[in-house]
Amino acid sequence: MKKTIATCILLAASAHCAAEVSVIVHPSNGNTLDKDSIAKIYLGKTKSFNDGTKVQAVSLNSGNVVDEFTSNVLGKSSSQYKAYWSKLIFTGKGTPPEGLDSEQAVLDFVAGNTDAIGYVDSGKVTGAVKVIGKF
């Protein structure tokens, strides 16, 4: 019995840790972006959408969603991503996406800005934004 309960707890914990992440944009944004294009935005290698519109990328400051996004989309750990941006900032070669404190703040920002892109847990997505990718 104890073994069954422990197994259930571990399965529930691992399911929570591996949340699906949705990359979101304003509903009026007609651009389509693949994983590579999204990564280029978050790594500062691209500063605009495919149609030439300047992009305002926002991210979360911390949490499981950040870990999933950086791992699944950027191919980096969260600490590698921070180190990457620290080097660019130090050398004057870039500015990282604005960090927000909550998924609701990301949703609100993206819903209010036609040139914004962000990411949240897929379970938090509302009709106020458009999902362009799930990872």
C-alpha cells in the first residue's frame, strides 16, 4: 500500500514538473513561427516577426514554465540561458526579453500589445491571446 501511494505521488509530481508550454501572441498577429524562429527571438538573434513588425518578447522571471521553455524551445537550461544573456549584456551586444513575475502578467501584456510574444503554461491560456506553438 505504501509503495502504491509513493508511486502515485511521484507520478503526480513529475506530471506537474513537465508542464506543456504555449507560446502566445496577440490575436491580431498573423505571423506563423516555428520553434527555431521563436528561439531566435528569445536569444536576441531576431528582433522582428516575419512580416517585419518589431517584436516585444516577454518572459517569466522564474518557475517550472521557464525551465520547460528554455529546455524545450531554446535547448538550454535556465542557468545557461541566464549566463548567455549576462555575457551579451556585459559586452553591450543585447538586451534580454523583459521578465515578468507571473503568467497572468504575461497574458495581460501579450493581450494588450499587438507586437508582443510570450509563453505560459498551456493550462493558463485564455481567449485574449493566440497560441502559435506548444512545446
